[in-house]
Amino acid sequence: MALIIIGVIIILIGLAITRSNDGNFRRFASPVRIIGGILVLIGILTSCVIQIEAGEIGVKKLFGKVQNDVLHSGLHFINPLLDVEKMDVKTQNYTMSGVHDEGPKRGDDAIRALTNDGLEVVIDLTVLYKVLPADAPRIVRETGLDFTDKIVRPVTRTKIRDNAVYYDAVALYSVKRDEFQARIFKSIEYDFKKRGLQLEQLLVRNITLPAMVKTAIEQKITAEQDAQKMQFVLQKEKQEAERKRVEAQGISDYQRIINESLTDRQLQYEQIKAMKELAGSANAKMVIMGKGNTPVILDGKQ
């Protein structure tokens, strides 16, 4: 468009030169008009051709009025008077975090919400969304290209606070976390869709409890772990006591069986076998002294 305007201005200058009374100056009129015409032609050609990149769409505007049809990725020939706004339709993310410079907003941008028990929790969140191509003209017409700050951010933060009041802080931190995430997803998805956006995923990255609640939870977990450890120790001691009882019972049963089965003849037979083994040894001699039944064994080497 700029080249067309410049070309028209140069053509008008050439016409003005043509009306000049100076003959030497008037001879430049024709080349000036030709240059102006070439610029106008180049401007028209460049204004008629536009390229839309992959993952983008083009919204057409004619003298400020937004048209409903959009241009998809590729090369297009259009009315040179049209103004085309390019919009990204790929998946985008918006992060609200307490970590410095992690999201688009500088500083602490985490969401602070009150729970059902009156405690304040700090929530780090990432929103994955994209523009619906069919609704892009409506977004440009009703919201503008800064829809992230006008729709995504305020709607998300409001819905987080509206839904956090249905949960206790500890439940929100632990057992109700998935339920809370599903609830806010449904709520935000509905509002986004009404404004031409598609919510793809909602990631609750972190929920920070007040310091006193966090300390109480840690103490409770430590006490539960100690109780479990003590139960393990007691169970182990009971098993050890049972093992010793079984062992003692086995020894007692063994001794009882031996006492009942051994007779004088059995003992005499075992004694004779032991004496025969000692008599066959090359290093010992057996000497029986006296009339008792118990022999005295003397070392043959001595």
C-alpha cells in the first residue's frame, strides 16, 4: 500500500512538471510519470499477494470492517485494499507462577486463593490453549489481538478463586487435587469456548500451603512413620519370640524322646562300639582298671 501511495505522489509531481513553463525542466516529466507508474504497479502486485505461514491464519479487514472468511496457510491473491491480520492458531501456553520470570509477567504471578477453611493457598498454573480458526474474525472484532491479557489471564485466575472455596486447604493439597483440576478445567473451558478459544489442558503445577499448615502436616507424617516403624519392630520381636519358643519346644521334645528311648542295654552297646573304635586307633590303647563299668583310657604315646 505504501508503494502505491508513493507512486501516485510521483505521478502527480510528473503532471505538475508537465504544466511547467520551463522547457528544460519539463523534459523530466515523462520519466517521473513512468517511475511513478512502475511504483504503483509494484505496489498493486505486492498488495495482491500475501503468504500465510504454517500454524497461522489471516483475518481480512477492509477499511476497518472485519470479514468473516479467513485465509489459511499458503499463498493467496487478495484485494490490494484489504488489511490482513495474522493470528497464531498453534497451541500456546500461559504460565502463572511464583518463580521470578518463569511466566510472561515479571515477579510473583502465582494465584492466591482462599479455601473453605479460610486459609490462603498459592497455586502455580499453566494453561494450554489455542485460537479456533472459525472464531478468529469474532476475536479480532470483539476482543482484539491482545486476547491473552483480556481473556486467558483474568478468566483463569477468577475461576481458580471461585472453585477453591469448595475445598479445604489440606484436601486441595492432597486427595482432592485431581478433582479440583477437573472442576476448574470444565469451568474455564466453557468460558474460553464462548470467546473463540479452545482449552487443551490445565496443569496445576504446585499448591503451596500456609507455613503453619505445612509444618503440622509434616509433623503428622513423621508421627505416622514412627508409628509404622514401631509396629514393624514389635512384629519382628513377636516373630523372634515365637521362633525361640518353637526352638525350645523342639529341644524339649528331643530330650524327652531320647530319655524315653535309651535303655541300659542300648547304652552298653554304644559303649562297646566306642571302645572298639578306640582299640583300633594306632595312637591310643585302652586299659580297663577295676571292676567298674567305666574304662580308663590311657594315651599310647605317653
